[in-house]
Amino acid sequence: KAGLYDAMYEHDACGLGFVARIDGRPTRETVEQGLEVLHNLEHRGTTGSDPETGDGAGILVQIPDGFFRRACEELGIELPGAGGYGVGMLFETDGEADCGGRLAEICAEEGQDLLGFRDVPVEPGAVGKVARSVMPRIRQFFVGRRGGGEGMDFERKLYVIRRRLHKETQGSPGCYVVSLSSKTVIYKGLLKGRQLDRFYPDLRDPNFASAISLVHERFSTNTLGSWELAHPYRFIAHNGEINTIRGNVNWMRARESRLRSELFGEDLGKLSPVIMPGQSDSAAFDNALELLHLAGRSLPHAVAMMMPEAWENDDLMDPDRRAFYQYHSALMEPWDGPAAVAFTDGRLVGATLDRNGLRPARYSVTKDGRVVMASEDGALRIPAEEVVERWRLRPGKMLVVDTERHELLHDEDVKRPLFGRRPYRGWLDAGEIHLHSLPEPSASSRPESATLLQRQRAFGYTIEDQRIILAPMAQNGKEPDGSMGTDTPLAVLSERPQLLFSYFKQHFAQVTNPPIDPLREELVMSLKMSLGPEQNLFDETPEHCRRVLIDQPVLTDAELEKIRALGDERASSATLSALFPVAAGEAGMEEALTTLCGKAESAVRGGSAVLVLSDRGVNELQAPIPSLLATAAVHHHLVRAGIRTATTLVVETAEAREVHHFALLVGYGATAVAPYLAFETIEELADSHLMEGVGPEEALKNFVKAIGKGLLKVISKMGISTLFSYCGAQIFEAVGLSE
């Protein structure tokens, strides 16, 4: 991050594809055909003022053992047998950085042998002037396996070596390990597709063979390209945008302290942060996928966790399929946004689409056992008589080639074994409780010393709020109609007191990112949330789904009392006051906020699975901490303390009465909101006969319905389908507030 630039805003609109042989036989032809696909997708990339500098292009292949054996022999490097060594591709942009020296030390500390380095032959004249001016030194290094660790154990050790080098050289950005694996190697750069094999002579060598070639042409939609941000990454090539990226990264960070892995053992502590800072959304996705895979899940399993199908409203979905996704929703929120992702671990290669299918992916299968997938039909010229199957990927579906078992697997073939890995349906039936099935609580007595009017004044309610905002929602079950745009002054420029909510503006879908129509795309939209602690992300046990389900995030007083009355580990709750003494002024509020965070941490460590942040009890001596400030402060404090995923936040507040207020509270970490004063105000309006033909009970239901519809509209404007993904995603900009 520097000035106005933030790598988190890096998005792509690209071309991708792969060519794979079902029989798993490495051939030169597969590499050449992958390059042909890349050349033919060049129009999906772009250039800047220098027409010969692209935004990035690359290819990922299986390690061509014969090629590297010959190349290393010329350098005096003796390679072990295939699978017994890893190949690393290294970009060095800082002549002062001692990447090689530190790499040798880390390999020795991790019990592996650094066999040597190879300067990768390149032809700088093949690229544009801008790319050439920032071109790194490109080297390969070879790590020999020492000891008994084979297969995935060796891959995990190579992963640890790479992560340690990244962490320990962060102060020196000149070391970037493009890939380090015993199975795959990546050639990429700030290139156009047709330049890749001209720039890297290795790719033209007759001995450079593979059964898989995965390619990508980048179109960086709102920033300049760079050598490091070209695709493919270690496991994926991605066309699209992860709209929930900030929340996904924050939640992964929050989960780190609860991670446990027998496969990694003590090495797990060397891997944090799981997602390296200062990357694009695609790189962050790759980081998370890589860890899930190396921690024990198959690659398709990990992809299905991160990019689930739209299961919430599909009543026709197979029960086992639905149970799989519902169970995993308790482990991780979706990485949501328009996306086509091609993925490979060197054995499996496949592709999937987001739940909306908002990026293209077409594939063909030939008589001689080739599978060609690309962003467009015709990326590889194949005579029609050789094609035995031609189709497209559908929303949320997956296609996989298993080059070891020599199988082409369609979505059902890939996922059916996943559905039966564990008794997910049984675990859900025994563990999950729906809020509406909980017993009604005894009458709650939460006396308020102030009258309704006094509290409305304290929380800034106006006649307009009541008659123009609340009354229409309570009467019609939808947001009030209004003209497009807003001519209200910015809150920071107003001379009147403003709610903290008013300083924030919602982001909306931009660049190549389509918003979603929440009415016509109702099947893929969801407001479902759940209450309760998360467990270790790497395990799957019945305890993982012991949670309380809610259909939408607006809680009535009675529903909140149900949660308070539930005493088991699913939702044992603690209510924390979000008030401060009026006489203490600003300093008093800051002190109260610090105290609130401390009490929240103590409550979570004491076993509270639900924290209720409440501003009830306002009077002439006690004023409310702004609910958004309290929510965000507690959320981030618990993240820093490493215990955020041990609890969920519910906000009991008198402030929230508009859709924007609810969106902000959820966006900054709240799972549910209980707007008690809005409900009391609506009841008063109904009793006063200001809403024709609508009684108090129906008015409250209509208000909840209106907020739900409004939230769907808010998240869909950002191209997000599920409120679960929106929670904690912080997709707002503040005007008039400092960081």
C-alpha cells in the first residue's frame, strides 16, 4: 500500500485455459497446444501506452524431468530421481537482496538440500520497453529431498521453505518465489501471450514436455500490471473478481490462532499470515486454496469449499450435495464474485465457475484423449470430426481431469465422493438448531428509565425517519420509493449532529464486475447466517456444525431473548453494555470503548459463543457508544487477540433503522442486529393508526421483510450473492473520517 494505491484493489478480466491429456502422458504437443491457446486468447489481455508490454501472461506445467535433468547436468547439478527434487522459479528485483544466501540457510534449517541455481535463459528483446525496464533477474533453484518425506510431505516442506523466504525477506521486496514444487513449475511475466515462448527459450525446447499446460492472459482492470501479479499462481489461474476479498482475508487471519494440523505439526506456526499482505485478490485466493489443499483436503474439495454452489434456496438439490455445502458453510464463508478458476496440483487439473456463472468457460474433449478448456470456444483449432464432447461449464459446476487415474470427471463424478466423506446430513440433523425451533422465552423485563420520546431524541430519530422511512417499510414490506441520487450534504460538512453511519458510502460493482438482480436471481441470493463458534478449519467433526441458524439478520426482541436463554455451547451468550458516562465526554467514550473490548475478550475466553453489544439503558447520565464504532472495535480487537472465530456478534441497538445502517453493522462484523427502538417506534405508529390496515404485529414483520429486501439490493450492487460473505467484508468508503 502506498498513497492512494492498495494492492487489494487489483482485479482481473482475463483469458485462461488448459490443455490436458487424460492418459497422463507428458508430450511436447501438450505444451505447444497450451501456448497456442494462450496466443489465441491475447485479445482478452491488454497493454498500456507501450503496445509491446502486456499486463501479464504465463504457463504452468508439470515438471519436465528430462529437460531439467539435461539442463542441470550441464551445470554440474546432480538431480535425484523424479519426485525427489523441487524446482523453484525466482524473481529477483533487488541486487542488494541476498535471496540465494537466505534460501540456502532456510533449506538447511528445514532439513533439505539446496542443490544449486540456474539462470533461466531469456530474450529481453522479445518484450516491450516498459516490461524490460522493470524486468527481474530470473533464476531457478533446485531443492533435493532429504530423509523420508515423500509426495505431499515433501510438497508441504517446500511450501514451508517458500513461505519462510517470503516472510523473512518482506522488508526486501526483491525476492519473489513464483513457484516451488516437486510437481509443477511456472513460467510467467509482464508479457503478452504471444511473447511468452519467445521470451523463455525453455518453452521451445523439444524436451520440454508435460501432460498439463495451464495458461493465462491478464487484463488488469484498474491498475498497472507487474511481473509478480501475472498468472498462473501456484495452483490457480483466475478470471474475475473476488468482491468479498477484504472480509475473506480478515476471516482467514482471524482463524489462524485456532488452526491445528497433524500433517504440518510444528511447521504450522511458520506459515502465518496465511494470506500474504499486499497481494491481488487472485493471489490471496491462491494462498488460501494452497493451505487448505496441503492441510489434507483434495484440490476439488478445497475449491468447492471456497466457491460453493447456490445451495441455500435450491429445493431440488440432492440432499447429500446440499448437506455438504451446508456443513462447510459453518467452516468458511464463500469467496464471492464473478469468477472462472482453472486449478491444478500437477496431477488433477480442472475448472469451476462461480455460483452465478458470470465468467465464460468452454471445453472440448477429443477422440485421442485431450481435454481443452478455455474462456472461449476455438482457442485451440481442433477438426470437428475429432471432437467427441463440447460443452460449457455451468454455474458452480466443476470439470476435472485426473492424469494419474486417466479419468475425465464431470461435476457429479468429482463431487459425489466428497459428499460421502463424512456423515454430513447426520451431523447437521444432530447439531444445527434453527432459531424458530427454539422455545419461546419467558417474558423479558428490560425496563427503560427514559420514555420512548426521550430515547428517540437521544438516538437522533426525526419525524422524517418515522413517517418517510419506518412507516412505509412497516406498511408495505419494502423500502420507500425515492428519486435516484442524493442531494443531502456530506455528513462531515453538516452543522447538525450526524449518526456515524452517515459518514460511510457503499461501494458498488465497477470495472468488469456485473451487479446482480436480486429479484430475478433470487435462487442464488441468501441472507442466511449462523450463530456460534467456529472450529479448526482443517478438521471435520460433528462439533463444527453445532450452530444456531437464522434466516436473516434482523432479530426481534423475542428472538434475541431466545438466544440469550440458550445455555449450551452453541450460543451461550454474554450481554455487554455499550454506554459511557456523559460527564466524561470524549475521553470517557474512548475509555468505555477500551473497556468494552476488554470485557468482550474476557467473555469469549470464558466461553461466550455469542456477544450481545447493547446500548439499552440510555439516560441523562449514560450515553451510547455509536453502535458501528462499538461493533467494529470489538470485531477487530478479537481478531487481533486471535479469538474472533470463537464467538459471533449480535448488536442490540436503538440506532439502526435504515437498510444502510444494517448493511454497515453486518459489513463490520455483526452477524445479527436487534433494532429494539425501531420496533417500539413502529408499534407506536401502528397503534396511532398512521399505517392504514396494518396492525403492530404485521407492521413488525413487514419492517423485517423490508430490511431483508434492502440488504439483498445492497449486496447485489457489489456483485455479492450471500450475506455470509458480506459479513466483515467492509465494502465501504468513509468520507470525513481518518483511518
